[in-house]
Amino acid sequence: MPDTLPRLLPVQSDAPVQAAHDRVYRGLRQQIMHGELAPGHPLTLRGIGKSFGVSMTPAREAVRRLSAEGALSMSGSGRVTTPELSNDRIEELAQIRALLEPELGSRALRRAHLALIDRMDAINEANARAVNRQEPVNYIRTNLEFHRTLYLRAQSPAILGLLETVWLQLGPTMRVLYTRLRRTTPPPHHRHILEALRAGDDAALRLAIRTDVTQGLKHLQV
Amino acid sequence: MPDTLPRLLPVQSDAPVQAAHDRVYRGLRQQIMHGELAPGHPLTLRGIGKSFGVSMTPAREAVRRLSAEGALSMSGSGRVTTPELSNDRIEELAQIRALLEPELGSRALRRAHLALIDRMDAINEANARAVNRQEPVNYIRTNLEFHRTLYLRAQSPAILGLLETVWLQLGPTMRVLYTRLRRTTPPPHHRHILEALRAGDDAALRLAIRTDVTQGLKHLQV
DNA sequence: CATGGCGCAGTGTGATCACAATTGGCACGC
DNA sequence: GCGTGCCAATTGTGATCACACTGCGCCATG
């Protein structure tokens, strides 16, 4: 039932229009990483296909790719859900963040200039607004963006890539974390991170990042 | 052309026979991680399908999954090859190993008992034999098995999973490394690792692992 | 009213097909 | 001899279909 888009013309000239499976992948990935889906949320290939206007084939490929990254879990019979992480798993993922992120921050420190810090400041303010307005998805999104903006300067794509898969796995859990302790104040350690950056203090930056990362996830113990 | 296997009966009683895409995934993954494929080696979906006796569909899913893990790279037009890593990339992956593996070793140390160390000793001897016989694949396989045997004791599946994707990305490159410097002696630091384990010396173990990991990949600079 | 069995709707899997894009080689012309 | 354009074979993509399995609800029975 190809109702939504005729899709008759080759590609309609200019736009390379990324492949369908890639559109689906990106869409789902963002929903998961930003905590739009609760842990254990069930998904079906036909449902995904319908919501993206494609058939099962691209949906299956996107799901396969995401489950390879740990963003989705598949039951023995192939049923797809967002992962429900055990406490041990959460703690382990937090420890990975605590291992990788200070390293990335340290590498970025040498390359950080004022414009970068200002940009992070702006993101941090957007984060504070999301807290005030009680918007979980915007909170998670700006929080990750704050960290990613810094880490991009580390020029270490492999490490950052690994870290993003960790964030991805934590996405649904982060949503629970947020809704459980309705926080009213923005993450306090972001200020310390910015101060350490301005001061060019490597040790302080590593500590601030490590604390920021560990802090949030500590409250998640069931 | 379903020639090889009739596949008429439901499942032939007992064997759950893992799904076709999973068989293909495992097969390819092992070939890549053990260095059976050189960097830049081209693969085709139809070719993979034929060599595993399946159609393109499971082959595509396996390829998608592997490329999500960085074990295969896909050109813009979808052509699939094993990755040809840049020097920067290799160095970065080595640094990730140097970050994760000492941590895993340290965690395993508390749980390591004599039987484990004996098993690692045996694997190390198999590794030495592979060196003498100039068998690259067996060398890589036993080398990884040596490390994995230790890290499994760390009881940290998330970290180990991340590390395995790093090993996977390095697979084809390891093959080049081996054939370039036809080594005639086994990795010297494995002995140090075993000694530190027997002594229960955490600092020495971390150093030995870090050195072992860094050592090998250092010689790969083009 | 509880419980066990049956059947149907829903779901993932894998094969196949049509199609567009890329690729590689070959011949032609400069 | 070398570059250039074209053609055919190859390749990935996505839709569709048949099929087997799972899970759940419904109904009959104790």
C-alpha cells in the first residue's frame, strides 16, 4: 500500500535523499537517545515501517543496526523493545562514561578556545530552561549536547563514537531517571566544568566531568 | 535456487538452529576479527549469501550489523569492504585498548584463581606455537583468547562488549601488522601479565597489559 | 468461579523480484 | 599512446509474499 509517497521519479534531481533505512535509523536513534521511549517499550517492524512510510525491509535493517549498538534489545523470538537495564548494567555503563569522558575532556582542553566555552554556556542555559519547564526530552538533549560540544574538540572520533553508543543504551533509562527525581535545578557540575575550562586546569576538568557523570546516574539505583 | 538444503521440515525437532542472519553474522565476524580478511577486501551481498547458502536478505542484515560495529565500512553507494584504517584511527583504537584493558584486568585480578592462570598459560603456549609455525590467523586468535580469558573474569559484560568491537575494527589491520613484521618470538609481555597475576600485583598488571597492548600496535605506523 | 486448551491475529524471517545506480572495460577518436 | 565516452554486467535497495512461530484472548469444562 504505497499511499503516502508515489516515489515514481528517480530521485527528483538534486537531493541525494539518504537511503530509507538510514532515515529510519536516524529517527529511531534520536528518539531513543533523547529518552522519548520508556524502557521496555515494544516496537514492531510493521509499525516502524508505517510510521516512517516505508516497508518492513528498511525498518528491519534500522532495528538490526540499533540492536547491534545496544539501543534496542531483541527477545529470543525476535520481538523488539527498548532495553530495561539491570542495576549492574547501569553502573557499568556509568563507569564507562567515567572512564571515557574525562579523557575526551582533557583532549579537548588543549584545543578549547573562548568561542567554544561561550557556546557551551549557551547550551547550558537552554538546559536550565528545560529543567524549569519540566521538559525531560529537552533536558536530556541539551545535556548531551553540552558534553558533545566539548568532546567534538577532542578530535577523537573513535572514542566519541564509542561513547555515543553508551549514551544510546542509557537513553530510555535517563528518561526514567528524570521523571523519578523531578529535578528543579540544573546539573551543578556543569558550572565546574566551564570554570575548569576557562582556567585551563586539566585535573579540575577531569574531576568535574567525572563527578557530573557519576552524580546523575547514582540516583538511579532501584 | 535453494539447492544446498531442502529446508522443508519445520525445524527438524531439537536444534533451535540459530537464525540464518545470525549464522552469517557470526561467520563473518570471526573471519574479520581473526584477520582472515585483508583491509579493503571487497564483499558483495550475493557473494556472502552464496558462500553461506542463504539469500541476500540475511546477508544484508549481517553486513548492516557488522558495519554498525565498525567491522565493515560501506562506501556512499553501499559497497562493502573491510576497513582500511588511517594511522590516526589505529592510534586512537590502541589508546582505547590501553584505557579499557588495564581496567578489565584489574577487575579480573580480584577474582582470578590458579586454574584461570593455568588456562591462560596454556593459551599462551598455543600462541607461541602459532608464532613458530608462522600462522597469522592462529596467532591473532590465541592472542585475543589470552586476553579475553582474563577479562571474562572481570564480570563486566558491557566493557568487554565495547572492547570486542574495538578488536573487531582492528582485525584486518592486525593481519597486516603480523605479516609485515614476521615475528619469531611470542609477545614478551604476556609473561609479565602472568607474573603480575600470580603475585596479585594490581599496578604491575595494569602496566603489563598497557604495555602489551601499546607495544604491538606501535609498529604499525605506515 | 477458576482453569486449561484451542484458535486466530499479529509478528519476525527469508526468498524473490523489479529497479536504479555504480562500476569496469572496451572501443573510438584525438 | 592516451584520454574519453559509452555500454553491459554487477551490485545495493526496497517492496512484497509465503510461512512458521508466538502470544493472547475466548470459550468450554470441571
